[in-house]
Amino acid sequence: MENNRKLIITGIGKSNGGDVHLAKIEGMGKIEGDVNCTEFQVDGTGDLQGSLKTMKAVINGIVTIHGSLHANTFNLEGKLKVEGHMISEHIRMNGMVTVKGNCESETFEANGRMQIEMLNAGQIKLSLQGASRIEEIGGEDIHIREQSSKGFGKWLQSTLGPFSNKLNAGVIEGDQIYLENTTADMVRGGEVRIGPGCTIGNVEYKQSLDVHSSSKIIKHVQV
């Protein structure tokens, strides 16, 4: 039998979690416990004390998830903090994101500032707005560039502050790699392009390596 139960918080309120068809927060809401739903929506501020499992998540605002997040598709306009892991087929984010655990996806497209332990995705497009830190990045096609602030809302521009648009990483590994404004200890790839503003400790490449004149590589080797 199809579950038609809804969990809706309007204004300021809180609710228990559970299995529902729709979980929705309009305003400021707190959910105590895990949520398993078909669709998860937030327009405002949400605090989920457990984990979230959903087919589709759409967030406009600020959300904290104290457990892990599993979603088929995930869209964010705002600020997200996940204490556990984040796993999704397709992730699109515009804002500030902190994931304490690992982040895994088929496609990962993000504009803003990221703090992630490990990012693993087939296709990665990261536009830097502010200072980001990702310990390990792995994927097939990795494209990291600087993003101008024109594409962001006024509240997000003011929240990001006067930070340099820079990514700090430990290891970046992929088949096709393009980097801008990135500092990394190690880059491993097939075809590697190092764009402007990068400082890389070691580069290991298979097919080709192209380095912008403004970037610095300590050591590189073809393997």
C-alpha cells in the first residue's frame, strides 16, 4: 500500500521522523529522528537530528543533518552541513557545504565553498567561491575553476565574505583533470591540465600534461 503520510512543518515547529511520502519544512523546523521519504523539501531552516533517505531533496535555505544523507537527486540553494556521509546519484549545489564524511555521486556540480573529507564522483564540476578544502577527490572527469560572484544571491555573497577563491586538497585523481586556483599535494591523471593560480606538489600523468605559466609544480613524472 502506498504511503501517503506527510510530515509538514509550517512557521516554527518540530516533529518526529519516520516513513512518509513527503517531508516539508516551510519556516524553521526541527525533526527528531530519521526520515525516510519520497520527497524532502526545505524552504527556510531545517535541523534533522537523524539521517535522511529520500528519492528527491530540494533545499532553499539552511539545513543541518546530524546523520547521513542518501538521495537519488539532491538540489541545494543555500547552506548544508552533513555530519555523516552524503550519497546521491546526482548532486547540484549552490552555496556552502560541509560534509564530515565521504561524498559519493555519479554527477557532482557545485558552486560555492566546500568542506568535504572525500569526494568521489564520475563527473565533477566545482566552481570556487571562497576557500574550499577537500582532502581527497576521485573521478573520471574533474573540472575545477574559479567562479565570479555574479551568479550568487546577495545573502550568499555577504556570507562568503572576502575569502580567496581557492581549493586546498590532498590528493586529486581522475582520467581527465582541469584545475584552477588549486593547491594540492598530489595530482594523478590521464590527461592533466593545470590552469592559472595552482601550486601542486607532485603530478603523475599518463597521456599529457599542460601547465599554465602562472602555476607551479614541484615535481612531475609520466607513468
